[in-house]
Amino acid sequence: MDLLRDNELIYGRLLPVDEPHLIDRYNKALKAFGLEPTKLKSFEIDRTGFSPEIAEELGDYQYLDPNEVNRRFIILTPSQIDLPVVHTAFSNTSQLLFEFMSKNQRAIDALTIKDVIYGEIEDSVSKVEDIEDLLSISQVEFRVLSAEDVLGKAAELGKLVDKLKQEPEAWRDDAMLQRMVDLAKVCGDIRENALVPDQVIFRHNAFWTSHFGGLYVFVDPEVTTVISDPSAPGFRRSRPWQVSYLSIKDADKVFKFLASTGRLDLPRASWIESSGYLEHRAEMAVRALIQQAEPKRDIGKVDKVWLQTWIHGHADVINRDGNFPFLNGAKREIAQLGQLRLEEVFPLHRFLVVRAKADHPDAWLTNRLISEFVPSDFVSRYVFNKQGFYKDYEELNETRRSNVVDTLKTSYLKDKAAFRAQLYGLTD
């Protein structure tokens, strides 16, 4: 993984923590979680406060995610809201934390001036043992604490202020007034500085989780749909009256579900021709075949003439795989008819020519699911399905790894927003 880290393809865009007072605050949060304080003089954190360096020091990459549920968080600064989440068992952890920090911005701004905020994203289960445990999570609550108990002191001061306003004789209580002065020294004027988060409960909607080898949950008004390996405990047995179960091995049924629920941009000239989507898929398909046939070939050094010559010289391999000929045929049909008739298309091929509908709330999750069926497109895997990408990457030889990194650097990393907009129609 060193090559990925050196090129910021893993643990990239994290926030350096090297100021002694911030390290001290982080250690207070670690101690509160029952963990050993760090001896590092500097480290980096993501939006949740997870640090790969501290994970290595502790020998535990789950130190903020025990049992991969009820995720812990550590907030040192409001600027963490702009960071990625690089280690999580649930795809919506990043969005939930973004919503929490957005809704409680004033309180977080004020609190982090003097203190560290930490806690857990609590839900209704403490351990995931079957699908029912996942389905029972309908909402989460942020249990928020602070090392110096500024939150508790602010709440206490608020109650005393109310008492002073409501009870005519309260102003004669010298002990209470002195207590308010002492609390105000810590909290400041709570009438001006909101120190207690206003919103801590959030909906837990569609998501992917790493449990049971990877499981998707999509929520529609009438039914919830679970997509996973049928071997997952509780598959087709948990809430069968309100949950539809689809095997992730059944490309036909998964595709029909995504299409029928309006989650897909079907192949139309209106977006296909301007996006370069089919050309991208075709290049990824051919690259995969070359690497299978010639594992030590450095694709980064080949040009278009060599590539075309290889395609002609390996027609049997190309035709046997089928992806490249299908994409060429699809491009011709869309140019002629303005669309592609999918009724008779092989199920796995359908995923080559569709993307998530950009304005659907589940767009990112849908693109992630699509990438499960197009493993040759490592760029899309990296953008939407990093766990899948990293798993694939581990199985590559050094030459292939270098080619993959170079491709990502010259395409996606060059301008992420523009790349996502061009290929997937997504805007940040």
C-alpha cells in the first residue's frame, strides 16, 4: 500500500495534527475510550478523527469502530467537515457526520476553541450478527461528550439561568450566583455562544456495509431491498413481509431492480455521446485483457497504434471475453437510434452501459453497486467502491499496480470534480 499512500490514493487529503495542545486533547478522547494515549508528535486524521498512524501504533485499525457498529468520533476542529472518511464499515458514516457537523456548526465552533468533542454514533444494536440487526437501524443518535465537560457545564449554566429568570428570590442565592460565575468562566456567555448541539438524531437510510462480505440496503416507500450474498445470516428470513432480497450474484434481478426504481441513467445518446463513458469502459476492458495475457507488460508505455495492433492480433481473446465487441456495437446502435435496446443484452453487459441517475439520493450508492459488476473498470471502483478497489489492488503484480496508480493520477486525481461530472454526471 506504500505506492498508494505516496500518491495520496489511500489516506489522502487528511488533516495534520502536530500542535501539542491538539495532541493532548486527542489523547484525552483516547483515554475516555479506554485506549492508550499516543506518543506520536504528529499524525493525520479524517473527518471522524480516525488516524492511520495511530491505528498502526495501537495495532488496531478498528480503534474507533469496535464491532464495526456504533462508530466513535473525535472532533478537534470544525475544519474536519471538509475531510474524507477513510476507514468505515458503513458507507453513510461520512454523510451522517457531515449532517451532524453542519446542523451543529455554531456549537462545534465554540466548543473546539477550548475542548475536544468525542462520542459515538449510537444506533439500536451493539453487535451485528445477522441482517435483522442491520434492518433494525432506522436512525442514529450522536452521543456527544467533551473532555473538560464543557457541554455538561453549559447545560448546568443554562438551567441556572432559567432558574434565575423564573424564581423571584433566586438572585439572593449567593452560592448559586457564584456557581454561575465559575461556570461562565469556562463556558462564556451561553446566550451568545451555543455550546450544546441542537440536533443529534438523524435518519439512517440507504447504505452499504462491510458486514457479511458486503451488503446493500436500499429504502423505497413500499419496500426495503437487501442485496448481498445469499449466505448472509437472515437472508430471505428477516422481515420477509416488508423486505425484498436479491442475490448479488444475480445480475439480471439486480439490474431490473435498479432500473425499475428509477436509479439508473439508461444508455441514451443525450449523455453517452458527450460523456465518453463507453470509450472509457472499452479502454478499461482491453487493459484488463492485456494484463491477463501479458502480466508483465507496462501498459503505461504503449501507444494507440500498439493498442490497436494488439486488439487485432488477439481477436479470439477479445471475442471470448465479449465486453469490447459489445461496447463497440452499443456505440453504433446509440449513434443510429439514440438509445440502446437492453431487452436481449446479456445481464452483465447491461452494467457496462449505465450509470446512476445523478439527481437520485442514492446516486453514489448505486454507482458503487454498478462497480461490483464491472471489476475491470478500476477507475470507477476507486471512485465509488474503495474497499473493492483496495482488495483488487492487493492481488496485482508490481507492474500492474504502477499502471493503475499512474492512470488514476492522470485521470481522476487531476481534477476529481470535473472527472465525476464528465463521466458520471455528478456535481459535488
